Amino acid sequence: MAKDELRVLQLTVSGHRAESERIAIPAAEAGGRSLADWLVACGIEAVPMPCGGHGRCGKCVVEFWRAGASAAERVLSCQYVLDPECDQGARVFVPGEAAMTIPLEFAELDLTGTPPVGIGRYCVAVDIGTTTVVALLLDLGSSSGSAAELSAASDRHILAGARAPNCQRFAGADVISRIQYAREHGLDSLVLPLRALLAELAGELVVSAKAVHGLSLVPESIDAWAVAGNTIMLHFLAGLDPSSIGEAPFEPLSRFGESWTAAELGLPGRVDGPVWLLPAISGYVGGDVVGGLVAAGVDRSRELELFIDIGTNGEMALGSATGLICCSTAAGPAFEGATIEMGLPGVSGAVDRVTVAAVTAAATGSAEAAAAVVTGSSEAADWPFVVRTINDAEATGICGSGLLDAMASLLDLGLVDETGRFADPEDLPPHLAACLLPRRELGGRAAVASAAATGNERPDELVCLLQRAPDIYLSGRDIREIQLAKAAIAAGISTLLDADGRVPQDVRRLGLAGGFGSVVRAASVARIGLIPAALEDRVEALGNTSLQGAVRALVDASARERMLAVAHSADYIELSANADFMERYVDSMFFDN
């Protein structure tokens, strides 16, 4: 077929949804963009590109079947450039993404208080996370009557909840990648999908409310919104360019804390329905943290508390009712699995727990079995790790909590030294040496992940096998990513404590916020040095405090006042220009807590 006859390049795409679909690409333009770019342009956003499409993470692999081919070719979709002649009629299989499994915490939400004036009855609280977006539909009951009657209202409840992956993931796993993507592709490329996602979630909420409670609601029934998120996410929602946050002095165009209308933000609901965007402290300490501090009561605490939201940005605050000091560290997306070769978010089949078999055996009261694992003297106990997966499904990768457990286990067994290097197999007992093997010996999904990450360039490089058949492993590069992330957070904690003239022993509670903070084990984060060892027994999982903050902003006007007070009064340390932080960061790279 001659090129002048190829007006349209047609592809059949399947796997990401229940049914396959045909997409048509102008042949003359096909070679100007990657396959991943075309998939996103055609509305298929299921291709994960944590690295922003630069070919570094190896996670956007798809199966590409050319017309008439007997086998599929696995290609990095962000690097593959379509050929209008050779690829006409090809089929593309995009692996589907499993549903997130972190539960919505309806029962734990505080719905007491006096709502802001004129807020209405049906309201939506939203947490726009960099990875996941969560929304709740609230029924606040009567919106008239005295303040006392409103405050004592007992008919408020959560009608429905909905969750979806953040639709901007095709632009990268971290906010800097997304800022850069918006620069290159235009602001609307990230603004419009985000608004559309919130509208889609609103539709799911009212459908669920009708199915469960028999309420005849439509999206236009929504009276008000409250939205929490980091400062960059809220800039995208508001249609503001976040570029200034991506470069010194990292100043946002807005710190929010005011109401927009649903019509202004392209959201469903009353045309004049208020949408309150939670206030930010800085470009990198946003409304998600401010809402979380108020929801967790840190701003009213009589004792010193440390609050940490471990995500792509490790945002944290130290203080009490007498004042707060905060900072944000560039932890990166390792704990969300994005830069880990076999990394996954918290989905079914992800390894979320790793323990040393000796510990497991000892916990069941079998001292002899525990000793056998340590010494390798028992064939029945010759594998040193015990792994657990989400939903007990077959292991397909490893998520953040599993990473921390695995790293702690490797240190306990001496498979990794304090610098993060693998031990020499010749110096290990046979049953431990067996865990370190060259990449070329990996099988199944692990072999594919390894090939995608390295391009088959390092077949003799050692990796640490956590589980056999199916193989699940950690590479030396994975360990380096964990080091970088944990060092950033540890150094941030140390900097905050020093700035306030405190030591770890002064902290009475260390609150871990977010879905990730709810599932990690305190022993593991302390073992690898992410938090000071002295705080291991003071860790408390706080849940999704960002979402809790959005709820509080809807049900209690005084909570909004507290959030504004925190945003205006909290001290902020910019770590990128802090010499002490950089020194602490280097020191925190070692696993010597």
C-alpha cells in the first residue's frame, strides 16, 4: 500500500477495558509522537508512565501485534514510534490496572460541627492525590435552623464513596514531571482530564446513592464541594499554571483557602455552588497537609507531635497548639512502586508484607524452626523470606509497605550492608546465598520486568529474590531508590527537630498520614532509618487525613478557620537551600539506624 493511500493508521486496542476499541491516527502525523502519546490522545490513559515517558522506568510495556504476525512484540510504548506502512491494522494489548484495595474510612469520619453558611445539603469531599483521587458524597441533613440545632444534627452521614487512579499519571508519577508535561503540551492537557475525572466520580457517587439509599440524585444535585490536595494538584484543578512552583523560589500563584463556583471549575452541581479549595502553606506543603493537621488535631495538641505524609513528596510538620514548623522533601515515587522494577501500587497481587522466616516461626512458638531458618540446617526451612500479597492473590510485584519490610529483612539477614550494597554470596550461608542470583536466571514476569528496566544489558548483575515461582525480586537500583527516598524523609525530620531545638524523645506522637502510612509497619520504617529509632513505639496510623480535612471543611465552619490559621501562621523551611539538610541527607543514606 502506497504512503499516499494511508490517510489513517488504524489500531485495535484491548486489555485496558472490557471491550477492545479501534483508534484512528492521521498517518502523516503518526511518526511525530510515541505510541503512548497516541494512546493518551485517544482517551486511553491506562498506560503507566511514572517517568513521564522518558523511557527510564520500563512500566509502559505493551504487547504489539503487527498484522499477520504470529507472535506479539513487547515494546516500551513511550519510545515506540509508529510506522504507517508496517503498523497498519496492528493490535495493541494494554495491561489493565487492578483496583486499589485501601478501604474508604467511612466509619471514622467526624461529621459534627456547624457547617458554613449556605453550604446546602448534598456535598462532595475530595482528596486529589498524586496517585489516587478519592471522593465522598455527604448528606448534611437540614441546612436551616439555629446553630445549636445544626451542630447537634444526628442525621448526617456518608451516602457513597468513589475512588480512581489520578488520570494525570501518563504525565509522570511526580508533580515535577507533570509541571514539565504541562509546559510541553499545554495546561489544558492536565486540567481538563482532572476536571473530567472529578465529574465522573460525582456521577458514580449519585448512582451509588440511588442504588444504596434510593435517593433520586443527579450530579446537579450537589450543593457544595471541598477539595484537598497538594498545591500543584489544586493549581491544575483551578486552571492555574503551576510552573512557578517548579523553579526557585517555588512560589505558587495561589495558596487557595477560598471558594470558587462549580461553574468556574467545570464541575457538576449548582451553578453557583461553592467549591472550597483547602489552603496551602507553600508550593510544596499544600491543603492536603493543612487539612490533615486540623483533622488530626495537631494544631490543638498540648504536646509535641510530628506529622508525616509519606508520598512522592514527604510533607511533614512538627509542633503543637503553640505553633507549627513544616517542610517538604522530594522523596520521589519509590514508595508507590513507580521507580521500582517490580513495583506496584497497593493492588491485588502486590506483595505488601515481607518477614524473615525465623521471625514468623518464632511467632508461632517454634524455636527449633526459627533456628533452622537462621542456620539453614533444615530443608523445609531453606527459604529465608515469608511474603504476603494483597487479597492473597498470586504475586505480581511489590508495593510500598512490602518494600519497607523487604529492606528491613535484607538488613536483618545481612544480605545488604549499611551502604546498601549486596553482600558477596561467597560470604553467606548457602541458603542465603541462594537468594542472590544473576538477572539471566529470573523467570516469568520478573524476567520481563528486568528486561524492560535494563534492556537486557546487565544479565550478570545480581538481584535479590524474595520469592520463587513466581519470582519477585529487588535489584541494586531498587535499593538505591529506597535509600534516596528514606534519606530525604529522615533528613527532613532531623532538620525540623533541630530547627525547633528538639530531639526525637521530645515527640509524643508520630502520626503517619495517607493510605501508605496506614499500612506500613513501624518496626520496618525504624529499622531502615526512615524515622528515628526512638519514635518506633510512638507511631500512629492516621488514615487519609487529607480526605478527613475536606470533610471537616464541609461540616464545620470553625475547621475552615483553623485551616486558614495554620496556613497563615505555620513556619516553612525551604530545604533545597538548606545546607544542614543536604548534610543530613547524605548522612541518612546509610542503613545504620
